[in-house]
Amino acid sequence: MMNYGFRRFFAFTLAEVLITLGIIGIVAALTIPTLVSNYKQRAWDTAANVFERKLEESLKAMNTQQTLAGYRNTADFVSELSKHFKITRVCKNDDLLTCFEDKVMWGAGDADPEEVDMANIKTASHFGQEDWDTEIIGVQFANGTTGLVAYNPDCTQNPYSNQVTGTSCLALLYDTDGFKTPNTSGKDLRSINVSKLGRTCA
């Protein structure tokens, strides 16, 4: 008996391939948004940690050089800060929105974010610092972060202490993504010593 060497080949049918691709598509549609969201949150958290570490280092340097305290307004403080932390733009109190978003979503703690019109944010009291009586100044940092700063005129310094970080000397609302969305607290929008924003309570 002659053997012609025929072999049987097995392959997927078109229907099986389409079903498999459909399942892969469904799984991707369910998981990719979560992966992207987690990636963005980690990126915002990392950017905020790096920014605050650099800010703290700058304030410690100002404390060592005895240039941290003694200012009566925020503008003078920001001018000194710019010598230690690169600031590419400073916006005066009547032109804050050139340096910052016009609207943000703010919700401190467990509060649901509410839209806040930043055109109404002008003084330290709008950050919840009722006793400071200083104006807010807008800044854009070299790393792309934008911010609004209010200075505490009662801030103290001790050039011989490594414990003075200087963070009690300011209230800062900053956005790690600059003018990009979502401009939402807990995401790209972060703060230091800001207990409220305008009339929105913490």
C-alpha cells in the first residue's frame, strides 16, 4: 500500500478567531481605563511629592540664610523664594489668572469637589488663613507647576535648627499639571495649609 504522506492540519475557523478577538476587546475595554486612571494618579502623586520636597529644601535654605521670616507681604516673600526655587513667572494680585486656572474643582478631606471661580480668590483668608492679612500672588515654576501663594507674616526662623521646614510660613494651592485638566483636588490639584477655598468649607 502506497503512502503519499498526507497530513491533517488543524486551524481556527474564522468564527473562532472573531469570538476570541471579541473577548480580548471586552477585557481591554474593562481594564484599560482603570490602568490609565491608576497611572495618572501615580504620576500626580509622584509630581506632588517631588515638588513639595524641593519646596521644603528651598525653605530650609532660606531659614539657614535667615531670609525666611520678616516679610509684610507675599510679593516680597515670593521674590526671595525665587532665588532658591526657580520661578519662571510671577503674577500680581490683580492678574492671578495669568498664572493659574480660572476654575478648579475643590473638595478638601472627604468633601465632594465643587467648582470654584478662582477670580474671587485674592487674600490669605480665602485659603482659610483669616489672621494673616496678606494678599495672594500667582507663580509658575520652572517644572511646569502653577500655584497661588499667600505668606504668613508671623512666620519664624531659626538658622541653627534643622527642624524648621518653613512650610508654616505659607499657604499654597498648586497644580502639578499646570493648565491641563482635570484641575481637581486630590488629583493634579494639591495644597499646603489651605483649609478652604473661597466660601467652600473644608
